[in-house]
Amino acid sequence: MITVSDLPDTIPVFPLPGALMLPRARLPLHIFEPRYLAMVEDCMKTKTRLIGMIQPRETPGGEKRLQAIGCAGRLTGFSETEDGRYMITLSGMSRFRIREEVQGFTPYRRCLVDWSPFGRDLNREDEADPAFDRSAFLALLGRYLTTLNLSTDWDSLKEAETELLINSLSMLCPFSPEDKQALLEAPSLSTRRETLVTLIEFALRGGASDEVMQ
């Protein structure tokens, strides 16, 4: 089993608004900017093949910074298009807290990170949510998807493991970057589900985000 001590102190980070990575979930990405093509190529040369997904944020003074907490994924899928773009898949490993940004000669950003607050993210077993009411949750989700004119595979949702269901919807629903950050920072699956329900209820009351599905 991988432990915190097995993870590198410094990782490349990919600031992408609205793109949420969660432990034990998968995130497909389309890479085309030269600096991130270089990041993927360098990542594949490392033992851990980790890339940190993180939300950028802008200060009141207009300075572009990074959120304090992100989530790293292991590069587990890779293909290249004829015109040189990369299609990759990251498998979520663990959240991290940024200690400081590392200055260097790479065209992409790198950070010194602390994994210790999120040691249980590395557990291979799905996290439980004992209070989860699937029927009530799916009913709420149905109303939400109807307002967005979206359809889904209800049979798959009814059968999906609880963690996969909650995390997948947290990643895919069109919430703001700030809301995605709140879902990322939820300390447990139960609190993530509660946050997700709150966001859906808020959207149903007319506060829906203008962003599109990833």
C-alpha cells in the first residue's frame, strides 16, 4: 500500500478552473498548450507520474494565485493525436496542501506540497457514507438534471457505489470553481455529499452556475 512517505515533496501543478480531481476518481484531460505538453512528458519520466490539479484564484488586487489545497492524480492513460495533442487520464491519489511554489526552469508551475493532512486519501477501499439516502438523493438529482435539460443513465446511478456516485457528480456538475473547491476540501464523504446536496438545492432555487459540464 502506498503511504505518504512514498509521495514526492515536489510535484507539477496544473491550474485549471472548474476541473475537480478527487481521490479514487478518474479525470480525463485534453492537453494542447506547449507548457503542459512538456509537463506531461516530464511526468512520464518520473516513478510516481503525479500531476497536481488545483484551482487558480484571483486576489482583489488582480494577482493570480493558487488555492491552498489541490488533489494529485497518477497518469494512468495516455494517447497522442496526429497533430501532437495529448489525451490523458489521471487517477486520483491524494489531496495536498501547498507549502510554497518552487521557482525553476520548467515552463509549468511546480509546488512543494504537504500530504500529511490527507493520509487516509491513500486508502484503496471506498469511503462509506452511512447516512446516505440514495432514493432521496436521486430524486433531488433528477429535478436538478431536468432544470439543466440533461439526461443520464439512471440504472447505472442506482447501482453505483456510494463514493463513486458522489465523487463523480461532484466532478461533473457545473458548479463554480469556488464550489468545486468546497467539495474538494470536504473532510469526509458524508460532508462532501451534504455540500453537494446544498449546492444542488441552491441551484434549484435559482442560483445555478453558468458554467458548462466538463
